[in-house]
Amino acid sequence: MSLSLDKLRLLRRQAGDATPRPAAGHATPPVPPAPATPVAANDAQARRAAPDSVFAWVDKEIRHKAPGDAAPAPVSPPPPALRRPEVGDLHRLLGLRDRGAAAAARPRVDARDHHVPGEEIAPGLFLIESFLPQAIPLQPLSLAFARREGEAVQPQDLMFFDTETTGLAGGTGTRAFMIGAADWHHDAARGDGLRIRQLLMTTMAAETAMLREFAGWLQPSTVFSSYNGRCYDAPLLKTRYRLARQRCPITPLDHVDLLFPTRRRYRGTWENCRLATIERQLLQIVREDDLPGSEAPAAWLNYLRGGSAVNLRRVAEHNHQDVVTLSLLMVRLVAEEQRERETLALSAAAPFG
């Protein structure tokens, strides 16, 4: 509450605090000026003159409190700053590498980038070849880990394959736009290693040529090896061969699916038995800048509609790593099965007691 000094004087005169008026006809004697006293003394005299004035509290408010002054509102302390999660610690806990450098080095998507890797061997069909130096197993690989007792396969007869498709639902509307295959091969110039070949079609019309080229890679002694390929990849390719009116070369060949023995051995050990999980936990392989397989259909369809080929090249890299991982997983499963059998044999031969 604030009042002006003029209003305060008016209120005092009305209350009888003012001095009496002089009688008519008498001159008002001059009032000598009051000696100058400090403001604090005037305040003390005013309090002594009218200590019980009902306006004393108003005077105090006007003289000693500046207009607009108010008790400061209590300031609440700022909320504690939220702690940012330590992403690096989580990556180290999960065995992942920092992908910041890979993301920074990734080229920006350019709609004019239509470069497709490999060599065009037919209209709209590209062949991508690479060679990975790797020791070829010297002995036949036992299939006991796949519950096929007494059976073995020659290393050079194995063909590790994987497909990238236009969808995951299957059916006649789904087709494979990429087939990747790897086999152990001796090259006169490069020595022993894993030969990786990939077929990529960039037009719908190239499917017939792709199926024919893939059939030329197969021999009567070829043994397929895949990861869930017996239930998905092989049936899909068989359907595409029938629709293309070509003889299916897959049906008469043997097939070793690594998913089922891997699941029997490692179920419950890790969160799942996906190929990416197995290669990270068992083979210590960490992919960087990997395009998930679920995004492969969108990458291919986007390219067909005139989009960039950047993600299509990442699909090719993903497929390349899949077939390489299959060869390493095969060797690992065979070695672990043989080690367990040797341990059981030693335990049975040891004397009791």
C-alpha cells in the first residue's frame, strides 16, 4: 500500500493534527524557520509528537520504503542437471565399436549417385567378385555337429550362399535381387582363399539371366550351406526357377543349414541366435556401418525409382559379410564338435577312482 505525502497531510488536517487557525483581523506571526536537522532526528520527533497516531504506520511505509519495493520471492534452487548416459561405456559393455568415425566417413546420399559395383555381364545384371585369403581345411569336414553321423563333406564342395530379397513375406511376389555365394578356391595367382561372387540385378528383366548364371556355378557334388536358407532362401529360389520356366538346380543338391545346430548349441547363452549376434559373440566380428537386412528391399526399390545407389552398395557389403561369416561358422562348429568328442573319449578311457 502506498500513499502520497499530500494525501497524508490532508488526512492529518482532517484528524486534528494541524495547528489552529488565527482569529480574524490578526496577522499571522511569522514562523521562524526550523533549524535543519538530520532526517533521522525529524523521524524521531515525529514519533515523539504523535506516538499513537493511526497514521504512523502509513508514514513509516512512505518514508522508509521505496515505492515498488517488495519482499523478494523465495528463489527455488535449480533442478539438478540430468546426467547424460555414457554411450561409450555401453558400447564397451556390449563389445561394440564406436561408429562415429564410420558415420562421419560415410558419403552423403546423392540422388545422382547411380554407381553399381561390379561388372555388367548381362543387361541389368552385375557380377561382383572378390577374394579373401584364407586357409582351406585339409581334411573333410564332419557333419556330426548337424546330427549327421558318419557323414563328411569336402571343403571345396561347400557353397555358402545368402540372398537379398524384395520382401520378407515370401510368396510368388517376392524375388531375390541379389545372390551371394562363397566357396574355398585355389587361385594360381592368389593362392588359397575364399572366393566370393555376388549377382545383383538392377532391372526386373534381369532375373532370368541371374538365375541362369547362378545355376552355372553349381556342380552335382555341390553342398549348400546357409543360415536358415533351407526354410527361406532355397524355397524362394526354387519358386523363381519354376516361374522362369527353368530347370531348378537346387532341389537335387545337399544342404547343411547352420541355424539349427547353432541354436541347439548356444540357445540361452545369448539374447538370440541371429547371425549378427553369433558372429559378434562367437567369432568376435563387429560390423561397422552395416545396413540391416530388413532395409535391403527399400534400398533396391529406391534405386529402381531413380534414387541413389549408396544404400544398394551397403546391401552388397552386408551380403558379402554374411557369406564370409558362414564359412567361419562352419569351421568353428566342426572344431567344437570334434573337441567335445575327444574330451568324452578321454573321460571314458580314464580309470575310475
